[in-house]
Amino acid sequence: MRYAKHKKKDKCCRIIRRCGGCGKKTVFTSAGKFRVNANGRRLNIWLICRCERCGHTWNVPVYERITPERLDPELYQRFMENDLPLAEQYARDRGFWKSRGCRRAKGQDK
């Protein structure tokens, strides 16, 4: 899936990773949106990130195979509405990226 180049003003979550579109290590930034998918009684929720070079997307797991009962209804609604402050909160969380084995780009605020 390809998208037009996306310029993000706030570079708060610049992650270095190999891009499937470019085929090179490049910087990904948060698109400020979530993808929510239901499979039976289980939910998968991803934070969508884009390659700064080609616009290729990468879905970063936030929750995988979680039952709806384990997720706060208000939080679930925010995921469904693509709540930008919530997306930024995940994007700025160092622990979130570290637990996924990601490396932050140099020159970011600490």
C-alpha cells in the first residue's frame, strides 16, 4: 500500500527502521492514527507510522489479541476516533518503543 509523501511538523517520535518500500533503513514518524481490527472476540490495535522518504506505512502493535472487556471503554472509543492526543502520547512514550525493540533517531528531545 502506498501513500503520498507525508510531512509531519512535529518530529517527536522519529524511529529508525528498515522500510519495506525503500528497502533501506530510514526514519518513520507517527501518522497520528490508529488501526483497529476485530477478529472474533479479540481486538488488535496498531499505531500507524509512515516512512519519511517514501510514505510506506508500518503498523506498530499497541494491543494484540485483547478482549474488549480488558480495555477501558473510553480508551477504546479514543482508538476508534483516532484521537490525536492519544496517538501523540504513544508516539512520545520511550517505554512503548523500547518494548518493541525500536531505535529512536538522533537529535530527539529526551
